[in-house]
Amino acid sequence: MATTTVRWPEVVRRSYSQLVDALTTEGAPEVARQCADLAVEQGVWRHPLQRPVHYISSLPPRPVYDPADFWFCAYLEENYPQIRAELDAVTDPAASGFLPVEESMLGAGRWEEITFYEAGHRFDDACARFPVTSSIVEGIPEAAAAGIGVVTLSWLYPGTRIVPHCGGSNARLRVHLGLQVPDGARLRVGDQVLGWQEGRCLVFDDSFEHEVWHDGDRPRVVLLMDVCHPELDPADRDVMLAGRISFEERATRFLAEHGLSRVQLGDAEEVRVELDQPSARQVSRYLRGYGAESVELRDGRLLFRPDRAAAGEDRTAVDR
């Protein structure tokens, strides 16, 4: 069947993407692939393994690129010894600012990162912790202050599995500089399986389905950064940069979407939150209805306290 030329809105791509991911999660990869193939036939995307929500159809569906085509790859590789020396001084990742990555794409294991830039916003604390690395990154303005994505140190522990997923946009490429690379760590992008090398860069389009296995015996660490796709039309690039939102705007949106009015860090990185008034009233109504003083979400179930099961009432836990 010929591919159509319909310009589908993002809501269609998002729905297709969620359906493919759900089918994959439910253990139906063949059905998921059929769904992706159908989306291609209908002109939603050009390749069944490339399924971003933000999609520019004029860009070529190419999963992996030659690092030699990007000036900053040679620059990063030249500065690898200094970046590696600064990383080797890290004995306790948590004390050096690395934070757990709690993403649905984390299928198993442990993944931590420290972020230097996100959508052009500089995280001063992270940069102060790694002054050498951050100064080198700042020499690549298209990834730092003018970037459309993130710049992080990504630390994967042995036994970690990142499940197949697609990045949100094909308007950017992802760059990895291998820093600590044990045997047993590998990356699949589209239909290509890649391996990292210490002191060398990989460049790939993360809007293609990709996944990671780490079967080694020590952490795998890379410097990760996003840059604009080299074939992106300047007008599209300007639109994307103009559409970046500040850190404050992202935080505001997160709090509003989750019904939170206050978030505070306590001792030992404990996070304390306060609900906004509508959310607080709704939770209070639930608690009063169940005659409970507190509620906890554990393993997908709501647990009310005090437990009313002892009173013979089957209302202590509700499937969600």
C-alpha cells in the first residue's frame, strides 16, 4: 500500500505511539509492529521503528550517523582525558550530584544522571561539581545554551535494562561520548546494535526505537548531549528554539498537572509535598468515605489506614 501524504496532528502520533508501546509492554511485539506498519501506510511516520510525537517528515529516517561528520565529536574525543580524569575522581555518585532516573523506560536495574543543561537552561550546581566537563560542554553552544535537549552524565549500573522506546522528536540527534565502558554494555538503535568505546563518540537519532542492555560488571558512564538535526530547516530550528520553556515554566506545569502547591526537600533527600486545595478536598473526601486517616499507593493498590479489614469490611485496598 502506498504511503499517504496526510499531515497528521500530534494527537494522532501520540495515540499511535502509546498504542504501540502498550502492545509491546503487554508482550505482543508482532501486533505492535503491525500497528506501526499501519501507521506508516497511513502517513503518520516514514519508518515503523521511528515513532516520535514531534515529527518533521522531510528529515531522512536514518538511525545512526558518522561521528566524523560533526566537528564537536573530534573536540569531545580530544578532551576525553580531562573529562575522564574528572569522572574518575567520583567515588560516591550521590555525593557528586547524581540522581536516580525514575522513568517508565527503566525495565530493571539502576540508572543515575547529573544534568548540566536542559533546553538551554544551565544547572549551576551540576556545572560547579564538574567544572572541567562543563567548561568543555560550553564550547559546544548548539548543545549547551542554544541546545534543544539535555546534556548529562549518564551512569548505568550492571544489570540495568532500558526497554525499547522512542525519543520525542526527530529534529535532534543524540551524541554519546564513552567514558567508562565495560564489556557487556550495548545499545540497539532501529535495527543496528552498537557498542560504546572509551574516548569515542556515537551519534544516533533517538526518535528511532532504541534500548540498552548492561550485562557488564562495573558502571557504564557516558557524556550525553542533544543537538539539532543537521538537515533541519533553519526556520524549523528557530521555531523549536522559540518554543523552549524555562525551568520555572516546566516546574509550574508539573506542579499544576499533579495538583501540588508546595514541594520541599527534607532530611536524607526526603520529599514533602502539599496538595493544592481542589486535590486536598478530593483526597479528604475519599479518606472520610473510607473512615481512614491516611492512604498510600503501593504496587498499584491504594492502602487505607487504619486498616478496616479487621472489621470485616472489604474496603482497605482498591485496585487502580
